[in-house]
Amino acid sequence: MTNGLVPRYNLEQIRVPTLLIAADDDLYGAGRNARYTSEHIPNARLLSFPTGGHILVGRPGALEEAARFLRR
């Protein structure tokens, strides 16, 4: 099913551990997209920052959390 522009993926069927990291002020909309995705993937975790932009400037916690997640 699509909205005419972008296909709607069956996110609810994803069963692997999922971590999404994004900043709300990302001009590409990654924060909004990460929030939506985390709400539709079962047991997904969202690490969201109010600022940091697309490359999460000044957010070393993002890298630390990603490393912790990958070690699991």
C-alpha cells in the first residue's frame, strides 16, 4: 500500500533489535521519521535529541549508546 509517493513498509513485521537515533532539528526530517519508525517496529528503541542536526553535533551520547546497543 502506498500514499502515491512513498511505499509503506511493513515495519510491524521487523523482529530484530532496533535502535533509532536522531535529532529533532535535523533539516532532513530524520527526527520525525525515526519517531514514526520506532512507533511501528515492535520493541524498537528511540534515542532522540532536541538538537544536534543531521550529524548529531555535540551528542557524544549517541555514539556511546550505539556502541552499547551493538555489544548486546
